[in-house]
Amino acid sequence: MSNVIEKTIRDTVTKGMGKVAEFNRKRLPELDRPNPFLNGIHSPMTSEETLSELSVDGHIPPELNGRYLRIGPNPIGQPDPRSHHWFLGDGMAHGIKLEAGQATWYRNRWVRSNAVSKALDEAPAPGPRRAMADNANTNIIGHAGRTYALVEAGAWPVELNDELETIAHNPFDGTLDVSFSAHPHLDPTSGELHAVCYDASVNDKVWHVVVNDAGKVIRQEAISVRDGPSIHDCQITENYVLVFDLPATVSVKKMLAGYPLPFEWNPAHPARVGLCPRTGCAADTIWCEVEPCYVFHPANAYETEDGKVVVDVVAHDSMYARSNMGPDSKRSRFERWTIDPVAQRVARHVIHDQNQEFPRYDERRSCKDYRYVYSVGLPSEDYIELTVGATVLYKHDARQGTTETHDFGANRHPGEFVFVPRNVDGAEDDGWLVGLVVDMNDEHTELVILNADEFAGPAAAKVHIPHRIPPGFHGNWVPIR
């Protein structure tokens, strides 16, 4: 009964604060410059397309049979530039299907939130919503034979069919009771997805959620926190799930002022990483102090023979400290963190001192020692919003401490690339890197396939898409079932 009363009170307060925020949103000051996430390379697409005749340079490896899926924010209609934040645009999924050495289709579809369905004059998509949040725009995955669009902070997953049409808002067939995350991580041994999930309206807890290999939630363990931290991602090892509790927290003041993404840099919030047992009680979480910074995305993590935990991350100097339109940072670096659960401290070591984001690796190596990480370059100068500007992809050798660079050329901007192995038993570097590159010379897009073991060499293939796909967030390769 107490949980019902608590939820009722929280929902009532949230709705009241939402009305104040909506009132003030219309009174935000005019911008002194265009909103960068509504213009230029970020200008939204205005239609849904289905293309079946795609030109290809080079040769698509015949072993690549599946769909490359990518999702990102793409506002429908004309949002107010004063209050628009990149992270909150309506979700749009993009897909390219490769089969038998051919690119058989490209298509893009808005994920049907209530707002998108209304804008398109459609009936609302079926399925339950969690409070008022139902926009999924951050990641798109395949799991247990299904495709899900994901987001963090409150909304539930949205199930899509193989052609990216919305099937339903689906909390894993009714087995999920709490929030979910945009970044679940697959344990390749058990087939389970692990996620650390937060709710922007709940400031004293987050949850370790586990989805089994049949697509059903089997664990929703509450982890105590304070201040409402924004925990975008996590990682797993054999025995732990890593909780990045860092100084970016909910700001009631910012929300009431009308800014729709109510997070800000909070120096008073202790920076720490939690080692939460993957099974058992969250009260046994070991909290380890780290120097203040912010992590959107880790690469892999694993345990060492002496009981420490190693995790590689892109670490930002701060986040949500300067801009109300997008993620902001003056510096990001690729680092190796060694977590000592006895001393309860984190030692940070810089692997590559250049601005970058979106680290990916061979996910067959999850929870194990590994070697290679692939990340996307960001502009080298000090910057505020993390806008697209660089033209390079990095390949880090974490064992040797070296980095290779693949430059796509002037005005050609890569997004996140995903590693696809040539075969299930192949070596760590034996495979391809697949991702989108936006060519702003003539505003078209390419699905580029690189040989991972010939990283700096020419692409194996480029699939041409005759329009600009706005930079999005995350993508994945989903093999044909």
C-alpha cells in the first residue's frame, strides 16, 4: 500500500511541476544563434522513405546477411528552437538490409509515440505507456528474435517489426515494472541483457534490470542513490554490474524554468563507480571514489586475477554545465579505469588524448580481457555542444597503447561504427566495421563497410543512400534469423 501512496504522490507532484514548466517554456529567452540541432547536418528529415535500388561501390561481403539499424532524434513538425534539446527529438529508425552480397533496401520510420501518431493523423500505437513518457530515440537492438527501440529515464521499449514499423510499446511482454535503459549489455555466455535504469522523476534509486535470453525480465533490483543521477550506460563483468554515479543530476530549478532536459552539472554530488553484484542484494554494492567527470559510454569491462575491475571509457570533463540544447563538454578522452574494490578507489589512465565518443568493441569479448576499441572523433578544438565536425574513426589497441586513424575525407562525418565478426569463432580483429557516414559535400549518406584488420585501408564497400541521414545516436547489426 505504501508503494501505491508514494507513486500517487509522486505522480501528482510531477504533473503539477510539469504544468509550471510548460508555462515557463513559452517564456524562454530568444536564442542569440540558431539551435545547432535543428540546422545544418542535424536538419530533420521530413518524410519516411523506402528505397530498393541502392548503388554500391566495391563488394559487399556475402557473409553479411542482416540489417544494419540506426536510430536518432528527428523532430516531427517545427519544435521551438528555444527549448529544443537534441536528446528529446522524436525517434526515427533507419535500416539497410544486406543479403547475399546485395543491399536490398533502405527505409526510415518514425517510432510511433503518441505525439508522432497524432502528427501523422494515426491512431495511437498499442501497448502500455509508463507515465507520460513514450518517445524512444536512443538505441535500437535485436534480442530474442525481436527488434526494440530504446530510451532512458522513464519510457518503456517500443517493439518494431523487421521493416521498422511500430508494433507496440512493449515492456518485455509485461515483465518490466520499472524504467529501462538505452544501453543494455549482453552477456554472451548466458544470453542475458543487463542494464542500469533510472527514472528522471525518482531521485533516490536506480535499478539493475536483467532480461533473459527469452526476452523476459528476471531481475529488478533497486540500488540506492541520491540527487537523481543521469546514468546513461553501464557495463558488466563476470560478477558485477558497473554503476556510473557521476555529478550530472536532476535540477528542479532547471525543469521549472522550462528546459525539457532537467539535468545539470552538480559539483556537490560525489563521483563514484558502484560494483553491484549481478546476483544477490544491491546493498552489497561496493562504491569506489573517482575524480569528477562524466561518462556516457564505456567500452568493455573485465575482472583481473588480483580482484580488480578494468573498464575503458570515454570520460568528459563535465556535462550539462554550459548548454541547454545538447550535451556539452570542453574535453573528452579515452581512458582505462582500474577499480580497486578493497581501497574503494578508481585509478584513471589516459589511452588517447583526443576528443571522441561512441566506443565499440567486439562484443564476443564482453566480460573478458580484450584488445581493440573503435571510437568516433569529435572536433579537436574546445567545444560546447557535442556537435558533429570531425571526419575520423579511431582504432585503439588497449594492450599496446597505440591508436590508428581512418579519415573519411573533407566534410564526410562518421557516426558510431559496430564490429561484426566474419565468423563466430574468429579472432578479435577478424571482421568488419559497419556504420553511416554523412557526406556534406552533396548531402548524401553512405553505409560504409571497413575491414577491421585493415583499418586504415580503403573501404570494402560503400552503399549509397541519396539523402542526408541526420546524425543519430546508436546502431547495431542484427543478423537475419
